[in-house]
Amino acid sequence: MILEVAILDVKEEMCTEFEAAFKSASKIIAGMPGYLSHELQKCVEVSNRYILLVRWETLEAHTIGFRQSQEYQEWKKLLHHFYDPFPVVEHYYSI
């Protein structure tokens, strides 16, 4: 299992709109091959910061299967305009 981690800094005036768009985008990612689960958490200390955790069967399920798909283009259209700066995505595995 691979854990994708992204800290999302959303433009301050767009948090409510982002949260609504993320609900729609969740349906996209949840239907992808190799997807296991995801969660979006809102930061207590920084009101416009979120952390996205996505569990994938393999790294390639995310980096190739999702990122190179038509569904990813829709994900981008729904979400990428909310971020400032654009998030760094990292991948982790259990030891």
C-alpha cells in the first residue's frame, strides 16, 4: 500500500468553494483502478490549509494510472485553480 500525502494551501477566500468541489472530485478518484481510500483533513492552526491522504495499491496506480488518465484532467479542472502555492505530493509506505 502506498500513501499519497499532499498539503493543500487553498486561496483564503475560496475554502468553501474548494470543499464543495472536492466532494465532486472525490467521486473521480474513488473510481480509479488501484484506489483504496482517501481523506481530506482541515488544519486547525491555518484555516486555509488541508491535508489530502490517498491510499493506493501501488505507486503506479497513482503516478501512471490516475495521473495519465482522462479522469485526472477532470480532477485538475475541478481543483487545481484553488491552490496557492501548488502542492508538493509525496508518497509513503509502511515499514
